[in-house]
Amino acid sequence: MLSPATAFPYRRPGCPYCGHTIDHWPKEAHVQSCRLCLRPMILLRWPTDWNGPKRLRGLLDVGFALYGLLTIALVAAFIVTGLTPHAFAKGFSVLLFIIGSVLAADGVLGLRTGMDRTGKQLRSGRPARVLAGGKLVAGSAAIVLLCIGLAL
Ligand SMILES: [Zn+2]
């Protein structure tokens, strides 16, 4: 049963990552972890649809989307405003930090829970752990590159 203090009094949304139904979400909370896959989710309190599952987003998906948008913005800034290659490299390091931490967090949680979602496919067990390990390695590599970028 839903508690009266939940932010979802009418419809119960599923986890954006694994689809597990969210039983309880404290009204004032913005970020919670899924009980099943442990991925953090962020509750967007706007715009219009206040009770629908659409405003619940995976925090890792948000990071990934942010990474995509900032990459486009950085490349556009490079072309339009003539950023120096040095400034471009610095900007790129920030992007590596975002994608590196998203991948590493997803990898660690994937190894812990044995659940992984890559693209639209959710895997569990051994294949999920293999993919999660790959993400952790890729995320760590991005953070190493970031350190090199910052040292430039
Ligand atoms: Zn989940």
C-alpha cells in the first residue's frame, strides 16, 4: 500500500532503469535509489504532469543527456567563437568527468546488483556483470584522461 506521504498518490511509477514499481517516495525527496537496481532517480517537480511517471528520470540518464548537450555546445562554441584548442581541451575534460562518473557509478551499481541496462536492453546475472565491469573500466579511463587533461 502507498503511504499518504508519498509523492505519487494516484499512479505508481516504475523505476526508469529496471521498471521495478516504486512503492514509496517521500514527498520532499528529490533523489532516491531504486530498491531493486539501486540506481538513483531524480524527481522532476515540473513541468505539467504532476502525477505521471514521466517526471521521474534516472539520474544516470540525466547525466548522459547533459553530456550529449554539453558536447554539442562545446563543439559549437569551438566553431562559432573560435575557442583556443587549450580551452577546448579544458572543456572536454569537464565532459569526461561527467561521462566518467556516470559510467563508473553505473558500473559499480551493476556489479553490486547484477543488473545492467545498456541501450534499451536490461540484462541480469553474468552478462550484466560483464557489461557493468566494462562500464567501470571505461568510466575510470575517462577519469584518468580527465586528470591528464587538467594537467595540460
Ligand atoms: Zn530500478
